[in-house]
Amino acid sequence: MRFRIKILLLFLFLSTFSLQAQYKPSKNYTTADGLPNNAVRSLFLDKKFDLWIGTENGISKLKNGAFTNLILPNTIKNNSCWDITQDTDGNMWFASYGGGVYKFNGNKFTIFNHKNGLPIDRTRKLLSYKNNIFAGTELGIAIIDTKTNKIIVPKGILPHFGVFIVNDFLVFNDEVYFSTSNEGLFKIIYTNNVPLIKQVYKYQFAYSLGFYDNTIFSCNKGFIDSFKIQELILGKITSQKFGKSVVWDFAKDKYNTIYAAAWGVFDLSGGLYSIANNQMTNISEQYGIDSKNLLNVFYSPKKDILYVGSKDKGIYEIQLDKTIDYNPFNNKAIVDFEALNNQKIVLHQDGISFLDAENSISKTIYLSDFKKFEIQYIKNLKQKLPTHEDGYYELDYSIPAPDIEFYEILKHQKSLWITSNIGVFEMNFGGEIINYVPIHSYKIGFTNDDTFIETIPYAGVRVYDDVYHLKAKHFSEFDKNTPLDIVGILNTDDKTYLISVFQGLFVHQNKVFQSLLKDKIWKESKLKFITKNKKGNLIIASEFGTVTVIDIAKSFRILKTIPKNQIIGNTITFLESYKDFIFIGTEKGINMYRNGIIQLFDKEQGLKDPAISSSHIFENQLWLGTKKGFYTIDLDKLTTNKNTVSSIEIRAIAINSVPINQSNFRWFSYVSDQLTCNYEHNTIAVDFVPKGHSFPNKLKFRYRLKKTNRWSPYSEKPFVYLSYLPNDIYNLEIEVLDLNAGKTSRFNILKISIQPPFWKTGWFYGLIGIILILGAVFIIFSIKKRAEQKAETENRIAKAKLEVLLSQMNPHFTFNALTTIQSFVFNKDAHNSAIYISEVASLMRQTLDNSARQTITIEDEIGYLKTYISIENQRFDNRIQYQIIVDEAIDMASIEIPTMLLQPFVENIFKHAFDEEYLHPTFKIEFTILDNDQLQILISDNGKGNTKTTKTHISMGIAIAKERLQIMQPTNLDPIKIDFSEKGTTVKIRLII
């Protein structure tokens, strides 16, 4: 019983599909998008088809998806705007509820209020007619001359409870009519050029007027009064009452649909309605409107867009061009589509529905019908059902009808084939199930010679001679040419192509399969979709990769490849071809490819759910299935040539973060094409607005300042920031990439001149040149004289420094000698002390003699060293052996080196290299001439070179020696190198001869 009830409910749900309207693409603009307030009181399209919006907290202009808010002067205290119009001179007029009427000429405002003749400042409606503005207030109307700004208030007001509230206007036969809230319909008549008010029809409650095809729609309290205007004029009044809610505005599109914006005030009857045959039909849901408090509606014939203003949720923008429609299909998941003459067949989660030419459901085959046919087949079957032992995927025949899962539908010859998790069904074109095959396959197909193909998950392929009796040839999965993991099958005139998600492309011809991957014909392995274009070329897509077009007419030849980085999106969801276009579906939308150019169709144009589960082209329509219904797209409209950006307007300029004066702008646009700044004001920010396109989110921008410059990277923001521009002349050029139109456009929008500082001007350079010429002789001679003086001074300073260093050397040596004598005295060695003192005295005399000179010969230095070594060796009982080796090429009597240069290094040997227990202590001093006219002196020992103390100790004598060489030979870089090792210490000294 429950199952029958469930089936009945399912039937009722599906039977309502034909009654569901198509959903229109819409967008909602709110304060989050820049609107000054979500309570929209008025909408108006100016002569350029730009939308003006009056809200309860300011006035805004919507242009190509961007809002520009009108900045009112301080003299205007009330910014609640209830109506907008434009006069014949292009000036904009705004009705303020509490602030009167404002006129705006693009730069300045003119205020009309009670002080200068308006009946009252609470203004509700405006009408521009000829050279007058008719202002409807709560105390009647005022007529403002647009040329002279003179205000005339017609006589004949019939106040009701102290008010005469004007709600709307219309024009008929060159006469102006208006409605009032409580008094009925009136018109303006002229007697001797003096305007008067005359009552046409008295009735209670009139909140708005709509006038179409000589019919007046007047909104009453909860319904609409419909009048024929000719009958009203003749006094033959017959009113038709219909509808519900309170309508505040009307509009009519080019398809002759009349729209009514309603707000029920005290109930929830509001929304967007269509009016036809004196009936109101709520179309809010189909048009994407979720507010029940609508106050106005306006139609743009140029863009074929309906604008709807609400009291609480901003503006709704609805596209009416019928490029794309959405059918919710009662939120059923769509599995696949197929075409049958003028019918469409939809395979969905609850069965198969046949749609007629009007896309209304004519017949549905339900899940229970498939289950019933399966049960009947098994009951009547005389042979054994296929099992795993037979090499088949064994079906679960206990799966109930609600759990049936469909995979695809395929039309072949005179029947339809449907795959599912309970088997494969064959259906005739009348919707009758005629056969059942108890096999499981995710992808089936037919060869070009009409043979049934079953792809087996992980187990090869069967090609059937008789599918009804399961007579087939099995192609083993172990054969390299057997297709595996097949996800697509496509027939050409003489071949069948199969694509694998892991194994690449296969071809079947003459009952034989061939792997193009294994035969190295095409290396692409991971494929997902296959189709063909009108020329018969294959188009193959990888789910995460590229799309390839292949010519298979005579051989396998790749014609073109659409690289992954050109496709917008990461995952390909479908692939179709129409005329010269390739449609590539991704999670971002539809990529339309032609001749190397990508166009994008996405949620901005109406494809709000890009998660496509299936696709099919019916003549000139692309059907896309989703988890909750399907889209229908008119391919001729989709692929038609589209307008792109026609111009660019500069909306704001800031120099060093300070906006430039508004006097430079008119109608929100910068009035010049040039900008001049001085060198200190060279950081410029430019906000611009592209004009002439339909979808702002499809635009990308880049710029350059000179023709020779590289383009900047593309940005989605219409904004250029130029930081610290050097003084020069620049021509700011903007390139716009329009992904909707598939076009690029370039515009030179601003010539920027950064003035140089005074020190970079010509007169300044001339002055500097004269000064340089006059002072050149003096400077040259002064420099020469100072150079000579400097050289002499530096020479004296160097000599003085050397003398100081050498004088530091003497006491250093004396201190070390006295320390040695002290050690003898402490050891009470009088004999050796006397000898040592005598030798030291001799050495000190040599030291004093040498200290008078900066350099001495190598011969004298060696003699001095021998005396010093002899003295120091006495402390070691003359155990330390040494050698002094001089290169034969050295003239020891003529080559000079700095005085006492080597003594500190020899001293370090005696002081740190050896101790009293050290066996066989030796060192040597070698003098060598190098090829580059340098003298090399090596001092090496076999002492304790690797100890921490030895490595870190640098005696005062060595430090003084290094500093002396830096002064004496400044071009000799790094003249002293000391190397510590386990075998001892080596000192390498290089001197310039």
C-alpha cells in the first residue's frame, strides 16, 4: 500500500513539470555592491540607457555593473529620492520626499522647493514632457519650465483631508493625466495658456498608473482597475477589476509582457507579477526575486533587461533575452538526454520523460515500470541468468525500484537503450520497454556496423552477435589492444572510437580493436570526453588536461590543441561542438572556443550551477543537465557577435592619495584627456569605467604608459596605480579583454605630463655650464696643486707612522730580552747570564743602528737574525736547529726589506713552537724570487702548530709587522699568511721588490 502511495505521489510531482515556467537569469544588487540604501524608491533609464536609482538615502547610477553615487551639495538637506526623470536638454531631475525637486546638469544643482514656489517639499512623482517638468507633490502638481526654471502651480486642486497626493502621470493625445491617492484621475488643460486641473474620473484609491495599448491600469487597494482610455474620455466608463496586492509600478517589454511591481503593505501578497488577459500571475520565483516588497520596475529595450526595485533588498536585474533558461524539473537529477524527431527525452533519477515541442512532459516511464519489466523477464526466463562464473558482472536482482540508478540513454536505429544498475533496457520510440538484457555496463555502444558493444569494468569488452541471447565474442583484458576503463564511444562512417580514462584512445574496425597508445600513435592516456565537429574531425578532452582536434579522414593527424592553461577552469565536465565552436564545460562555466579565442559563459549570464552532469545539442539548443534540473541555451544567440567595450570614462583621479577637485568632472567623468603634475606629485591613481559591454565581471584590464613598454599583468579591477613616475610624458593606454565577446579593445585614456624639477630644466643646465666653464681653469690648477701637496703630506705621514711602529718595535724587543735575562737570574746561572747580557748588548746595538733606517738589505737582516737566534737558542741549550736558505737569483747586498720584519716571527717560534721536552725542534727561513717580481719569505717550523694557543695568539710584533706593510706597500693585498697544522706552523710573506 505504501509503495502504491509513493508511486502516486511521484506521478503527481512529475505531472506538474509541464506547468513549471523557465527560470530567468537574475542578479541582486545591494549595499554590499555599492548601492547607498536597499530601500529603492525610483528607477530611471537615461538617454544613454544607464540606470539611475533613487533610494531613501541617496542617488546612484548603475553603469556596466558599477555604482557611482551622486554627491549632493550641503545645501540639500534631504537625500531621499522618490522619482527621477530627464529633460530634453539632458539634465537630470530628482524628486525628494521632504526636500523638493533637484535639477542636475552634470556639474551643479538647482533646487526647487516651497520657498521658491513648490506647493510642498514632499514630492513623489516627476514627468518630463516637452520643455516642462511636471512635479507631483502631496498638495497637487507644479509645472517647472526647464529653460527658465519658472514654477507654475495649476488651479483646481481638490484636497481630501488636507492633502492632494499625486501618485503617477501618463500622456495621451498630447495631454498630461495624473492620478491621486483618494480623488481619482485628472488631466491638465490650458485656458489662455494658463494650466488648470480638470477631473476625469472620480474613484477612491489610486496608487499607480500603467498605460499600454490604450488601456489604463490603475492600482486600487488590493486589486487593479482596468479602463479603456477612449471610454474614460467619452464618459462611458467600464472598469475591469482583477488581481491582488497593491501595485506601485508597471513596465512593458518588447515581448509585450506587462510587469507589475507589488508591495502588499500589510500582507505578504507582494512580488513581481505579469499581467495578461486581466489576470495577475506571480513570477517572482522564476525571475529570481525573493523580496515581497517591490516598489518599481523598469525595462531596458537596448539591453533587454528588466530592473526591479525593492523596499528592503535593493535592485534585481533580470535578463530577458532568452539566451538561457532554467527548468528546475522539480529538483530532479538529470542523467542524460536524447533526441527523437521533435521530442526530447530526459533520463532522470525517477525515470524517463518524453517532452513535446513546447518542452512539456507528454509521457513518463517510471522506476516501477523498469522494475516490473525486469521481474517479468526473470520470471519468464527459461535459461540461466549470467553469473560471475560465466564471466559476467552478476546483477543484484533484489534492488527495489526506488534504488534504481541510471547511467545513460542511447538511441540506435529504431529503439532507445538505457543502462542501469539492474541491467540494460531497450525501449521503442513510443516509450514502451520491449527488451531487457541482464548485464551491467557503465558504457555501451554500437559499432559502425550496428554490433552491440558491452564494456566490462576491469574485464575487457564483449562484442555481441546476438545481444538478446548473450552471444558475444570476449576480448580479454590481457590483450594490449583491448579497451579498458571506457568512458566514451563514438562512431564515424567506417570506424568506432573508444576513449579510456586511463588507457587512451582505441579504434575498432573490421572486428578488431587497436590501442593508439600502445602502438605509439598518440601518447595521450587520460581521456574523458569525445565528440566530433561538422567536418567529421574528432574532438577529445582530458578531464584535467587539454582538448585536441584530430583529423581522421585519411590518417591520424592532430589539427590543433587547446592547452590547459587557456581553458578557464580546472575540471572538464562536458564537451560539445556547434558550427565552428567547441563548447568546453568546466566548474567555472562554458568555454566557447573558436579560432584560438576563448569566450566564457557563466553564472553572470545565467549559468548559476556549472556542475553539469550531462549535455546534448538539439538542433540549435544546448541542454545541460544538473543535479536539480536542466538548462536550455540558445546556441545562435550564444554564439552571435557580441558588443564589447566601446569607450572608457575616467571616474576618479587621485594624486599622492588626494582626489582632484570635482570641478574637473562632468556627469561623473573627467572632462579632459590630459593631466599635468609637478615632480613632487607623481603618484597617480586612476579609477575608470568601461562602457558599452553587458557583463562587467567578464572584463580584464591591463595598461602601459608608452608604446615601447611592456603591458602590465591583467587585473579584474578597473583601476590603475602609478607610483613615483619620473618626469616625462606618458600616454596611459588601457587594453580590455572581454571574455563574453571574446574580443580585446585598446584605448588611450589619458596623457600624463610630469614636470621636471628646476634643476633638470634647460636654463638650469645652461647656468651650471657657464659656472663650470668659468671655474674650470681654477679647479684644474687647484686640483693639481692639492694633489702634489697631498702626496707630499701622505709621504710624510707614512714615514712618521713607520718610525712610530719601529720605535714600538725596539721596546718590545728590549722587554723580551730582559725577560730572558731575568729567567737566568732566577735560575742563579751567573755564567750564562753574563754571556747572555754581553750578546744582548751587541744585538741591541745592531737594533739601534738599524732603527734609523726604514729598510735594510737581506744580508744585514740575515746577520741580525743569526745573532738573535743565537741568543734565544741558549734558553734551549742550543737544541733548536735552523736553516736560512737564499735563492741564488737574489742579490742579498742590494735587495732591501723592512727593518726587523722577520724578528717577531722567529721570536714566536722560540716562544710558542717548542718546549723543553720537544724532540728535534727545527725551523728554516727561505728567501725566493717569484715570477711577478715579488720576494717570498717562508718561515716554517715543526712545532706545536695545531694547539689552540698557537692558533689564537698574535704577538704585538706580528701585528706591528702587518701594519707596517700596509703602510709601506698599500697595493700589496694580504702580504702575510700564517698556516697552522699538525706538522707545525708556516708563515708566508710576500713583498713587492
